[in-house]
Amino acid sequence: MSQFSGDAQEAGIAALERFLRSRLAEPLPGADAQRRFAPVPLLAGWSPDLEPPAARRAAALLLFYPSSLGPTLALTVRHASLPHHGGQISLPGGALDPGESLEAAATREAEEEIGVTADQLRVAGALSTLWIPVSNFIVTPFVAVTDERPAFRLHPREASALVEVPLAHLRDPAHIRWAQRQRLETIVDYPFIAIGDHRVWGATAMMLGEFLCLFDATHAPPASR
């Protein structure tokens, strides 16, 4: 299995890109890793790798760029007025246009939501699909890198803020915690990644959870909740 050697803060974008291109060509952590970051109990009848015929296809982008703290990921705070997941931390992404490929959708959405054009980045590969029942999307996340911090430009109706998080922070299990919320008539426990005052949970946490298992197959929330 591929290894990402050295401290993430020092390794840099070039080393990260080499690792990702190699590791994403191997078998992926898949649904097992995604489930670790799902609310408990799981939604009845749900599995992250299901592909219901009526579900729509979508794509998302994990974009890493250099910073003083090492390779850093761009997340957004979804605008509160959006019909699904308003106010939550999210990856740039959205539904496919007719005739569009999944990778093209991921890079187009990145341009629309955070102002990063496809010629500024290099796509290293894709993660496993994830079915999100709330919006009935089957999402394919792509992982990309760029050699310098982009001049981000947020879409005023899509994203209310940019959240920049170093890879080293994401890989530190000390930032994974548990909380509770109500889902219909049930109280569920859900794991989240703490980034300052922000909580990354739900589908975004599940996609990031699989991504982080590329580096450490045992990466998971703490057992106690």
C-alpha cells in the first residue's frame, strides 16, 4: 500500500499529489470508512454504497493547496437559504449537467462556488460514491491539488464563508468528537470534525472520513459518545 511519509506540514503539495495518484489507483476504503462517520443509529434501509435508480448523480471536489501550515483543504459554509443542508460545512459540488462527466461536474462546481477554474488544478483521482438520502444524490468526490493558494471568489447565493483547514488538522483524531441531534422522531449521535467553531458532520464528514482512511486505514471517531 502507498505511504505518505513525513509530517503533513512539511511534505508539501508535490509529495501529497504523488501519494494521492498512487493511493487512489488502489482499492479504496469505501463504505466501511464512510459508515464510521455516519450518524448512529443508521437511517433504516440506508447504506452509503447503495445506488437507487431514482437517485441523481452529483460530484464534489476536495481541493488541496499549499499554506504555511502545509497542504490545506477548501471547505465552504453553505448559504442558509439553500434547500438542502443550509448553513452546514460542505465541499464544493453539485448535480451533473446533461451530457457532463462526473469529473467535469466537480471542477465546474468548484469554479461556480469558490472561483477556482479547472486549469488551475490537477485532479488526482476519485473516492467512492456516497448516497445521500436527504437530497437523493449519489455523490462522487474527486481529489485535486493546485500549486498555490487560489484567489477564492465565493458565489453569493451558494456559500456564505470559506473554511480553510490544514490536512494535518484533519488527520489528527483529537479533533473528532460526538454530539446529538434530532432526526425525525429519533435522537441520533453523530461524529463531527471540529474546525474552530465549525462542525463538519453528515455527508461531508463521511467523504472526508474515507479520504483520511487513505492515510490511516484505522482512522475513525472515538468509541465513546
